[in-house]
Amino acid sequence: MTKIRISAAVTVSEAKAQLSSLIRRATDGEEIVIRRGRRPVAKLIRYDEPSARRQMGDLRGQIWMSDDFNEPDEEIERLFGAHDRSSQRSTSETPRL
């Protein structure tokens, strides 16, 4: 686990003037809070590359999906009014987008 030190809070103006120095400090593991007045608005932290690229099939056997997952659901259709709109519209009527 990477150790993070919170040791600086700077204003936006100070961050603009010291950006290179703040980036160097963040790269070393320091967390810099940037304030607008007294209110924190941003955090400058080190960017860490993802540890490994995900591969297709990594989660094989860990995810289960019902055979009928894509079938219509009466309760959802009722809640979202799908039955109401479809029964009111004639089959020849084209929906407006």
C-alpha cells in the first residue's frame, strides 16, 4: 500500500505559481489540497498506473446471469408506464422523437 502524506494546503493562486514544485511533491507521495479562499476545492495527488491490464474472461465463473434476464418484466413495465403508452397508441402511429 502506498503511503500518502497530507502536508500542504495552498490557494489556487499559489498552486498556479508553484505548479511544477507541487507536481514534484505529489510525485513523491504528498497530497496537496488546493483551496479557493478557505474552502478546499481540489486535491493534487500522484497518478499511479493500473497494476495490470484486465483480460477477457478474468471474471469467468464469478458472475451469474439468469436465462430470462432480457425478458420483459411486468412490474417494471407497469412502473414506467410501458403498458399504458403502448395500449393508447395505435399500431399505425409512429412515435414522435
